[in-house]
Amino acid sequence: MEASVPEGVAAWDAYSEAYQERMQLPTTVVSYGPDIPTEGELRLLGDLNGKRVLDLGCGGGQAAIAFAKQGARAIGVDFSAVQLAWARRLAEAEEVRVDLRQNELAELAFVRADSLDLVFSSYVFHYVEDLSRVFRQVHRVLKVGAPLVFSIPHPAYQMLWAGEDSRSWLDSDPDVPPALRRSYFDRSPFRRQREADGASLVLTEYPHTMAELHQGLTRASFRVDVILEPSPAPGPRSKLYSPAMAWVPRTLIIRARKEGS
């Protein structure tokens, strides 16, 4: 998913268990991001019974398992063997079948052209430097008119991060607006530090503006039909909630449909 794939693989393999324990993602409904409405409310994917669905960057397999529970023929792709091992154990425990593949996101040669009814990805594309390559491959495997639905950290929200120290504003006063830490127009990658098993890991992220995302999709012959910037959902807050989410959208969700052949 990253330009430096070996580094990314090693980091995610080491971070996987801590990430899964922290996130506690559901397997009954598809999640688009922390503290926002789920697919149960947003209804962007449609009826998946009997459909062939691909989850790009499936991680621990929670979304793919939710697809399988709805009657879909689910495929999950991730580049981390440890994440996929978690997904296999979880699918077995949930008694559903998911076809899991270890691949880079743009390496979809194992999927026939025009054969998928949906491609989904949640909080993965910000780890991809060359998204245009991914969009082209997704276009190849989707049926005409079928959607690509994905969520990423909102580009405006990423302006709040302060380099490797991503926790500097998380405990701020909820009545005080969060401070900007980087320019919206700064295209340089930034590195986020995480802790797992006493070791410090670094994950590289690549900012993508909304205009860049729309342009990349259009050039790959997609038609964008939904753009959502959800406000925080009511109810109990997750461990990832921050007061900044009341000021700036945390998540951007896009649905785009394949045009042409």
C-alpha cells in the first residue's frame, strides 16, 4: 500500500494485534470510521445477497465478514500476513467463508475484468501514494455501473496532526477550536508513530485533497455520485473520539460508479 512496501508490511505486522484490540470493529455491520454512522444508517452499498464483493485493505476482515453474513461472496485483500491471519481466525469463529488474499492493493490480476459488484475500502487509501493505479485496477474488475465505496481520514482533519506526535491536541478543551498543524496544500508524506509490544513503529501516510481524489476517479472513468462528511454520531464515544471531531469532519466517504468498459 505504501511506496516503501517492506517497511509498511513490517510495521503493520507488528502493529496488527494492538490495532485490532484497540479498534474492536464490528462484524455485523460495515463501519466507515470512528464515531460516525455505519452502513446501517448510511445505506450506500445496497443489497449484497449473491453479489461478488472485494474489500481492499481488509485488515482483520470485519467488513468482509459482514458482507458474507449478508450473503455476498466476499474477497479480502491486504498486504499484512498478520492482519490476514487475524481475519482467517475471525471468519472461522463467525462461521463464514471469506476468500483472503495477500497482495498490494493495485495487484488484482487474480480477479477477472468486469466481474465484481462492489469494491469497498475503509481507512486504507491514505496509506497509498499512487491512488490512480489503484483506481485503474478497481475500474478493470468492476462491472459497468458498479460502485467503488471508500472512506479515508478527511483531508481537512489531517491538517490537525503534528507530524509523528499525533496526540498533541487529543485532550484539548472541547470548547476551544483545534489548531492547524500543517497546510492543506502540503503534499509531503507524514509519519505517524505507534507503540506495540514496547516497540515504536512508524506508519507513513500520504495526504490526498478532495480535488485530487475526484480528479483521480474521473480520469479512471468513474462517476462520483456520493460525497459524505459525517458529523459524529450520538451515543457512547469510542477510544478514538476527539473533541476536534465536533469542529472538523473526521471522515470523508466517497461512492463512485464505473463508467465505460
